[in-house]
Amino acid sequence: MESIWTEDTEIRKREALAGDLETEAVIIGAGLAGILTAYYLGQAGIRTVVLEADRIGSGQTKNTTAKITSQHNLIYDRMIRTFGHGMAEHYARANEAAIEEYERLILEKEIACDFTRCPACLYSRTEENLLRQEAEAAKSLGIGACFRTDCELPFPVAGVTVFERQARFQPLRFLGRMAEETEVYEGTRVLRVKGRRVETDRGCVTAKYIVFAAHFPFVNVPGYYFARMHQERSYVVALRGAEEVKSMYLGIDRDGLSFRTQGNLLLLGGGSHRTGTGGGKEAGGCRYEMLRRRAQEMYPGCRESFHWSAQDCMTLDGLPYIGRFSRRNPGWYVATGFGKWGMTTAMVSARVLTALISGQDCPEADIFSPRRRFTARAAGELAIHGAYTVKGLAKHFLPPGGPDCPHMGCRLEWNPDEESYDCPCHGSRFDREGHLLDGPAQTDCRRRGG
């Protein structure tokens, strides 16, 4: 089912690329990160074109819960201990500035996208100390944060960490308006990138700067992003007749939920799992059914209006990769690994990449660099990710049954919630007929053994 954002928003259709083209910069992917980067590069006087295989906003942007926040789960206390106060401050400053920049653009361009300032809260039904520590860490970095023991949720909590002056909005209305100030070619699938040439099914684009902003980079070498990230799915139901919440909430407990109001609907999210694993009955039941059950427990008599799911790229250390793609390709740049925070990070990406490409000073780039220091947590996550990949590849050699992913050959798993074949290795997804839904795979898959 489509998200609520697509229900009342239609973005103007663009033509496909009509042959070879030369430009200063080319961006692969017309989601929020790609469009915003194109906009700011244009403001810096750099001619930029955007290539999109499908339609503007047809990827992950349309599936967000659309929270614009610097509160990214329990991150600041850990970041200070891992990278130091200075780099953690760069992360906090960049995300706080992103919220301000959204507001500035929306007011300046008079974009009707339901932009609303509101607090963003982390809650727990059992844990207090972690929330207190996170509030103190955020405050030390200049964020307006505090710890409380009460909130408006329909159940008791042990504590709540509150970030003030965060925001929410209607993302596709914003995206559609910003896309009007960029040069976008839809229906133009990128097939390969070599040096300064981006080869598509509609012609070649030659550019000095190439930005990979299509969620998960499809180029495996250099960069090796397929080994440095995995993807997760999470689920949302939009409810009528549920009590409004004025703040946005995210639970830090294993079964924690996400709450956020949009108009007369309550968006209830949860059920996150690694793509290609844990999506079926063996995980305790359907993810949507779990959310519906929890909804009735909290808001008896509420009714479902929409349901949808999202896919998020998760990095080894929990921080996005924004910057130069690799040492071997100095003109290539990347924005990926946004985790659950794609709206804020899209703006951060656009501003960081624009600064790097146009030669502006950008001290915040250090914490987002794909070449930042490899941490102990990253090493542990790399081992876990490697185990999933080995398992997925091993299934490839089993007798024919399920289809294999054309990206690197891992055996696909059936997800009954979305009725899709999902890759447990790198997160590519296909419908029941084998048509590509999500990358990094670039082609449809074929069933083995019928």
C-alpha cells in the first residue's frame, strides 16, 4: 500500500534523457538528498543534472515518517565517547542547522508542506539511566534537551529524553516544490559509471563531479559499501480515532514504537528487522498485524487508513557516509547510510557535498566522512554483516527453490508483509514476478527451478 504522502501529492512528470550530455555535476537519484544537493550546487553556480530511474521521490523519500530532527536514537553519549566531543559537536551542529535550513527554505519559498515545530522524544518503559545520559550528552553539544518522567503516551514510562524545537512536515510537497528549481531526467536508469562518464539506458552524461544519492550505491568497487552497510525494513500504520500526540516519540526498548501525528491521523511505526530476515511468522507474526494489535490495545476502536513500510541503510557505526566516494575516484561523491533519519540527513548531505564540491570550508564533514576512523563497534557489525552474507551466499548453492539476487547471488527470502522477495545480504527487493523494487541490484531477478 502507498504511504499517506503519495495520496495527496502529484509531482510534475519530467522527460527522460534524450541522448548524450555534458555538465559540471551529475547526481544519481531524485530523492530528497539528490534534489537538495542539485539545488544547492545550482545556487553555488555549478550546473547539475539529476538522473532518476523512475519518478522524483519514488524511492525511500515517499516512505518516511517525515521527522526532521537531530535526535537520532541513543547516539550522542556514544559518539562523544567514540569520536570525542569536537566531532560529536559537528554532528549535532550539522543536524540542528538542517532543521533551521528547512524552515528558512519553506518560509522563503512559501511551500505549503505542513511544516510544524514540535519536540522529539525518546522514551522507555523500563530504562532511565540511558535516557538521562543521552539528555546530558545532547545538552553538552548545544542541543536544547532535557530528561522527564512523564509524557502524553497512553502507558507509563520510566523516562523521556526531550529535544525541543524539532519539526515534522509533508515530504513530497516539499520535494515537488524544490524539484522545480533543478534539472531532472526521469525514466533514465544508470547502468554503470566509469571515470567521468555515467552510462544510462538513454545516453551518457559526462561530468566533473558525480554524486551517488540513490539510497544504496550500486557500484561495488571501489568503496565496498556493500560490505559496510545492511538494510532494514520497518512498518507504519496510519490510524483514525487514535489520540493525538503533540510531540514525536521513538521507543528505545526492543519492542519500542514510533508515534507522530499528521493531520487527524496518528502514524504508529515499529517492527524493524534486517531486510530478508525475520519478516514472517517465525518472528512471532505479521509486522502489520503486530502494529494493529498494539494500536487496539492503546486506542480501542481506532481504524486503519493506510499502511506502508520503509527501507533504511544502516552503517557499521550508526553514522551516515557523506563525502568522497573513495580515494581512487576523486570526482565521485556519495550520500548513503542515513539509518532511520533520512529527512534531516538529506539536508545535511546536500550542504556537506555542496561545500566539498565547491571548495567551501566544511568542518562538519569529518564526522560524516566515509573514510572516518574504524571503531570497535564497526568491527563487530562488520563481522555480523559478513556472517549474513556468507549464509545468504551459501543458500545460493542449495537445490533450486527460491530466486537469487542478481547483485551478488544471495538467495532471496519471501517477506509475507510486503509480498516481496528480499535479499538478506544487501537488501535488494523484488516483487513476486521478480521485478526490481529496491537496490543495490540493478536488474530484475529470475526464479530458479520454476
